[in-house]
Amino acid sequence: MKQRKITLAFLLIANVFGAFAQKWYTPDIDQKVEALLKQMTVEEKLGYIGGVNWMYTQNIDRLGIHRMKMSDGPQGLGTNGKSTAYPATVMLAATWNENLAYQYGQSLGRDCRARGVNIILGPAVNIYRAPMCGRNFEYMGEDPYLTSRTAVGYIKGVQDQGVMATIKHFIANNSDYDRDHISNDIDERTLNEIYFPSFKAAVQEAEVGAVMTSYNLLNGIYTTENPWLLKEVLRKQWGFNGVVMSDWGSTHYCVPAAKGGLDLEMAGGEKMNPKDMAYYLKTGDVTIDMVDEKVRHILRVLIAFGFKDGVGEDKSIPLDNPASVETALNVAREGLVLLKNEKNILPINPRKYKHIIVTGKNAHGYIKGGGSGGVIPFHYTSLFEGIKKEGELNGVKVEYVDELDFLPGIMYTDNSLSQTGFRTEYFNNINFEGNPVVTQTEKKINYSWAGGTELPGMNRENYSVRWSGVMCSKETADFDFSMGGDDGYRVFINDQAVIDDWTPGAFRSSNITKTLEAGVKYRIRIEYYQKGGAAGVNFIWKNKNENKDEFSAYLNKADLIIACFGHNSDTEGEGSDRTFELPEKDKKMLASIFSSKKPTIGIVNAGGNIEMQEWEPSLKGLIWGFYGGQEAGTAVGDVLFGKVNPSGKLPMTFEKRWEDNPAYNSYHDPDGDKHVAYTEGIFIGYRGYDKLKREVQYPFGYGLSYTTYKLSNVAVSKPNADGAVEVTCKLTNTGNKAGAQVIQVYVGKTESSVVERPEKELRKFEKVFLKAGESKAVKMVIPQNAFTYFDVNTKKFVKDAGNYNVMLGFSSRDIKAQQSILIN
Ligand code: BGC
């Protein structure tokens, strides 16, 4: 009898959700869910569909329902104190290594278990359209296939540890400016071919337990309240059985969210709150069946993932786990992308370059992008420390120099001109009210305060700082003053505001020129406040007539310069977009470096491309460091000195100019109507650059190695009975160093179709590790669906018969071999 019931239940599941059901959703689960649901009062149900205490679901002790504990991801556990800080997930994608993505997820899963965390809020898989998106570093690049493989590895790794992963942000959170109000208008084919695949793979291949909606609207409807997206696509078409949670505060209206398919409002029941829901139950705008459905989905994962009775902290796993640290290091090593290596300047020859100067704002500290994905590591190795350690092992002198130490010495704490520096006062409010909490003398103003000032007694957020003193130059000269900050900043000379940007917001900077008369004392006051989120401030002055650049002169002592620049949480992060231009401060630093004429290697941190026409040609070597997590310094040191052979590949195209990007006309909202139509359709990233026949700075899939590879014996089979095609080839390491190359397989239709198809699309890749001189035979299967497109009439991927090019290469613009096959 029992057996029969289970079979019936299974049939019911199969019937309701079509052929697909996620593996953890076994037939007995709903019996347990229904039993609990029957015992819940309406009040309990209404309470249960909203989170509590920022990162928990509700507990109902009477029914033995334990709360579920969440933690932010995706790049480490950001919520429960210190944790291993992994490289940003864009860097994980740059490894092109699904096994490593699995290890990354596995390590995260163990970090969760050590802290009794049930649900991790990651991975994030929105597609990269433009370099400015503030959260690109949390995503996985421009290609749906690479993103899918990376996300599937990550999720399986997490969930094999018994922890539930959350795929986010569903959907179209491809920019972060005005994210609460922008409607991203995307046609159905484009959604299905570009923006959906990684979410669908997460559901169907990786069996993800939770989906988080986004802040924005899709085609005019908030994704959190979008029944087509959440009910029709996610549940009905894809067979998702888990829980749909909102992003923190992305629920905008009660009834639309309740009807639209949202199960769990996070961070708490604010819009779908018990009081309003009870009212709408009475008016009939919502029904108890709708509520039951939500509760069912939450209870289902609670039971299926074994969280109902609570899961304690697994004390056998160290909080600062050496295995996690190793994963973080492996990903940092494999994810670094070597973009330029003029005359093989890298790896550094210690006999030739005996004295290295490291400089730049990102040389020190733990460098990361800003926002909710932030992690506080137990320990980290800065870029400078990593380079110095490896340099010294190679007998090289490595020294750090800060350009701000070379500012003209005209700033004094008071009228006596006896002490250089600023009198500095820190206040625990944003208006300089009351007594300062800390008063001290500071020599320069150059701060990144992502984690607060770390001064004793100071708030981490909501504070203000005043620097004051007297400026006195020996000669009459024009001085350039440059001030930057996140949030408000202003500069007064003799109590008159000369720079004034007293508004909250992302990092920006202002410049003025002012003549200082010889011997005259000018009262200088610099004010800054931090109101929340990212924080940073800097103030620089320069004598315009002074051609001698002390910084540049000092650099001349070295044989080689390593400049660490780009973005960090001051300028790139959640909640806003950043500039495509390199921050002004870096441009100035590079100008000084280049005037020293010393060979220079750039290590750049950023979630994606930065405008580089002015400075890239002057670099001898360029390594894209993304955000390398706590082990970034070790990885960079290892690659610079050749201990590790770089094998990372760009997960996005680097355009020459922003105007070249296929989304150039469709990324912003110039008419202010809050609608952004993705008019380029499926032709985003390399698909678009190919179509537009645009030269690019560095193509998708590009990355250099210290060795060379040869691809040979390429053969492409005819499609088998399932329509799959087998690709075989041989890869040889023709150089004298062990290394890894990624064989990228692109497919493109050569004849016209009913719909326009891209010249090439990534359909498979394999990272092959080879010793010097070694060869390996590689076999890859391209499934039948690699040759399909999404048909909006039948709402299905359909076969598209004709001739296709199967292309094998080392980047999207470096195709080594291609063969034509006929798909019938
Ligand atoms: C972010 C999510 C994050 C959540 C919780 C939101 O601001 O968009 O990605 O998981 O906060 O911190």
C-alpha cells in the first residue's frame, strides 16, 4: 500500500512538472511537507514566507521546524565573521576549469558546514555586457556556456557538501546603475540563448536548490513579481522544484509578489508581511492556496536538504581551513591572465632584473570589489608581499614605493611650520558633531576604507574626517590639487571652498589649479564623510612648474617596475557602475612611471576591461589580476617569477574603445524612461564583435603562456544517432615548460538559417595540462543542442539543418583548425 502511494505521488510530481524533476526532490518529500503544512496555522504560514534577522528563515519550534541559516557569497562566506576569501568568481571563470570550479564550491560548502550555514547566496551568473557594470567581478563573463560550466561545477561542489546553493540574480541584472528602477527589455530568443542558459543549467544539471530574483525589471515587470519568469519559465519549462527568494529588498509590492511566484521575501517579510497578506486574504486578492504553495517550496528544501532538525556547526572542519586556503591559491594561480609579454620579459630573469620597485595603490592590502560579496579573511598576502617573497627567493631586491611620499613638502600641521603633515580629526557621525574620537597627525591622505578606518572607537560606517594645516611654498607657483572620495569631500583654502562635492556616492575626483605665493601661509582644510558602503579618499598636490618628478627620479634606481593598479572596492562594486576609464590617480602614476623609462609590468585589478589605449602600449608586460582573494599576492609572485606558468583565459572580450562594444547603444538609458532595450539581441560579447567585424584589444578566450602549444590531428565526426558530434585532436606542448592550454571549440552555421546565427559560439572546451614536450590525445563530444537555436514560435530549441563550421582554437580570434560538417 505504501509503495503504491509513493508511486502515485511520483506520478503527480511528474505530471505537474513535466518530464524533469530535480534529483533531490524525491517522492516522499511532499508527503512530509503536506503533513507539516496541515499542522501550520495561517499566521504561521504568513510568517514563514518572509526571512528574519537578515540571513535566516523563520523557525516554528512547535512543529520542530528549525530556521535555515544563510551566508553571503559568492566568493567566500561574507556573513559570519572571518572566512577564506577566494578569488572573485570572474577569476574562477578565467581558469576555464570546471573541476576547479567544483573544488571551489566544495571548499565553500565546507566553510558553510564549519559555521552551521545551510544556504550560500551564490553563485552569481549574470552575463557581462559592458565593462562598467559594478558587479562584473561577481559574475562569470560574457559567454553563456563558459558561465554555465563554471556555475555547474560551483553548485555541485557546494551541494555535495549538503549545503544549498543559490543561483542569482534572476534575471538581467547586467548593470548596476539605478538597479531598482531599470527595466531590461530582452526578447525571448535572446533570453533563452544568452541570459537564461546558466540558470537553466543550474536547475537541470546542478540541481540548485534556490533561485534569487534580481532588483531590476524584465520587460516592464519586476523579476521578483514576474509570473512568466518564475512560474512559466523557471517552474514549468525548466522543472525547478526549489525555493525562489527575493534579493534583499527587491520585493516591491505585496500582491504582485504573492501572485507572481515569489516564495520567500528576504531579508524579511516587508511587502509580503503577515498583516498585509492577512488583509489581502480577506479581500480575495491573494488566496491561501498561493500561500500554501510558497510554504511548500520552502519546506521542501528544508526537508530535502536535511535542515529541518537543524544542522550544527561541524567542529571537525577548521574555520580557517588549510584546504580552503589551498583552493583559493589554486584558483588565483590558474585564473591570472597574462595579456602581454613583450620580448618574453616574463617570467622575470633574476640575473637581469636585480632590483624591482613595486608601486601603485593596489600593492598593499587585501584587494577586492565592493558590496555584499565582501569577505573578511583571517589572513592575506598582498601583491607586494607575494612579489617580495618570491623575488627574494630568486635573489632579487624588491622594494615598495608610494608616490604620495614624493609630494612637494609644503604641508605643515600649523603656522609654526615646524612639523609636516595634517592635523587629523575623526568623528563618529557624518557632520563633525561633538568631540573627535581620534585626533592624530597624518603625513598623507590616501585611504581605502572598505572595512572601516580600523581606528579604535571608530564606526565602520557613518563617520567624518577633517584634515587641517598650513601650506607654504618657498616659491610662487601654480599648484594642481586633486581630491577624490567616496562619499562626500571638499577642500577649503583660507576657509573658502575650492573643491566641493559634498554628496554621497561612488568614488569620483575633482581637480583645481591654484597659485601659491612664495612664503605665504594658506590655511588648508579637507573634509570627508563616509555614509555607508564603499569608502575611500585621497588628496594630492603638485607644483605645475616643477618638471622634476621626485617619484619618477626614485624609480630610476630600479631595473624593473611593477605597477599594481586598476580598481578596488573604492571604485568598483555593487550598487553602482564604474567608469570605463582608468581612475585618474592611476593615470597620473603611470605617467610618472613611464617618464622614468624603466621597463614596467602592470598588474591590474578589475572585474572586466578598462580603457587602455593610452597606457597599455608603454607596458612591457600585463597581467590581469581580477580580484585574486586572500592568496592573490602569492599567485602573482609565482607567475611573475615563473614558479607557475599562467593558463588563465579572458572570460570576456576586451574592447579597444567603449564605442566598439555591441551594447554601446543599448547599455544606458539616455532618455531616462527607465527602459533599456537590449537591441543587439544575441550578438553580445564575441558574437557581436564578430558580426560587427571589429578589431578588439584582447579577444574572448585569450591568455598567454610561458610555453607554446601545437594542435594537430583534428577530426570531426559525422553526427551520431543522437545528433552529437565527436571532435578529436592532439595537443602538444612544444616549449620547455610545463603548462596548460584550453582547447576551445566554437560552432558556427555557414549557411543562412531562418534566423540570424552567430559566426561562432563556444560549445565545448577542455583545459589540458602538459609537461614540456608532452602530447595528449583529446576527445570532446559536442551535443546535438549545440547546433540548435531558440524558436520563439514553438518556444523550444529547434534543429537547424545545414553546414556548420566546427572551429578549434586558443581564443575566439585564434582558430587553429576548422572543419565543416553537415547537420541534417
Ligand atoms: C545582493 C545579493 C546579496 C544580498 C544579501 C544584495 O544586495 O544583491 O547578491 O546576496 O544583498 O547580502
